[in-house]
Amino acid sequence: MLKGLAELALLSLLDEEACYGLEILERLRSDAGLQLAEGAVYPLLHRLEKARWTAAEWRIDPENGRPRKYYAITDAGREELAAQRTSWTQLSSRLTHFLERSVRP
Amino acid sequence: MTDQAEVERWLSRLGWALNHLPPHERDDIVRETRSHIEDRVASGASFQQVLSGFGPAERHARRFVDEIEACEALGSQRVGDLARFVANRAHRSVGAAIALLALILLTILAGITVLVVGLKIVDPVHAGLWIGPGTAFIGVIDDPQAGREILGLWLFPAAAVVLTLIFIAGRLLLSLVVPRLAPQRPGSPAGTT
């Protein structure tokens, strides 16, 4: 489940702005609350790039001169994000409904 | 060994473990991992901390290979790609091992069917589905007088039906198993990993 949620959260993040790997990892940890291992995000990024849901380009950071690979969502990625978001919303809604059955009077 | 040398050695092992990927993909992964390590160190972490976060280089490489294989198998939907995907996970997953065993049995059954068809073409008198006193088998009989061959030329369409059913069963098995072994998406029925 975590892998799937990481994919959804990642696409959602990239829908906001282009990011590089470490930045994505930190934001998925801090903002989305996903406990991802240090290198866990890169294989996922690689697969999404191969699926053409993201497009990547190397940029030089103007502050420190280090190269960073930035990922941006593509139109196909946005379609996938919309499908996954709908799927997740339906699932979480059903699950919440199910869990709340025991606390109803 | 200095910290920098240790990082270089780790990155070399990563590149080696990814050696069956196209060179530009492999180099890109190594370059991006190096960039990550440098960023972490620049923000105050030690090389040791960063490398231990990644774990062994071979395990990190394995994650890429798993993702790529899943992507390719699910993308192509070819039986060969799907079967290879299952076979590559059989030593790490009970479900994949059972599926692989079932695929092997189906393949053997298909092989036997093809063999019997071949024998029927080469030796139509002795090959077929034989029923005799206390016995019934499909194959070659030494003495055709000892039993009765009940299929005749119907063996060919029967074999075609069997092969079609084997293909459908294998395809169905792969279509059920592969999505459960591949990285899950939220809301998918098998999304419980």
C-alpha cells in the first residue's frame, strides 16, 4: 500500500511544481507523512519516467553549482494522477465508513 | 579507506549491479545517487549515515530492476515478459513460486500434447488415446490389437482445444499474479503490500 500511496503523493507533488529527488523525498516524509527509506523514491521516479508520466532534466543548482535531476509531471501523468486520486478517494471513503460503523450509536 | 573512496566504491558497486540496464540509464541513476549523497553531506550528514540509509548498493539496484521489470511486464502484457517477471521473483515470494510451478506444469502438459500430435502424424497406427482392459492412456502403444484407439483424427482438434485451454489458463494465471507482485497503486484490490 505504501508504494502505491508514495506514487500518488509523488504525482500530486509534481503536479504542483518540478522537484528533484532529495526534495521529493523530504516533502513526502514531512508533508505527506510517508516513512520512506533514503533511496526509496528513486526507483519509483525512474519507473514513472519510463512510463512517461514524468519528464526529467538535469539542471545546475545556481547556489552551489551541483547538478540535480528535476522531475515534472506530463499530461499522461496528470491523467494518471486524476485516476489514482479518484480511486484512492473512493477507497478511503469506503474504509472510513466501514471503520466508523462500530462507533455509531 | 577515506569516506570519499568508500562512496566511490559504493557507487561503483551500484553501477555494476545495474550493468544489464542501458548505459545511459545506469549512468543517470549513479549520477543522481551521487548528487543525493553530496546534497546530504553538504547539509551536515556523514557519508556513513547516508550510505547506511541507502543500504547495500546491490539492494538499492535491485529496487530499480524490480520497478523496471514490473513496468515492462505490465506494459507489454506479453506472456513471455509476464512469465519472466514471475520467474525472477520466485525465490523471494511464495505466491510467485507457486505461480511458477503452475506455469511449469502447464508448459509440460502443453509439451506432452504437442508430442502426442507429432507422434500421431509420424505413426498414426500406434499413437492416440488408447483404452484397453484395465488401462487408458494417451501415447504410443506397442500392439494396436491390445487396445482400442478412440480419438482417431479427432485427436488433432482435441489437442488444439487442450492447447488453447492451457494458453488461456496460463494467461489468466499471469494476469492475476503479476499485478499482485508488481508495485501497487492506491485503491487497487491487491494494494496491501
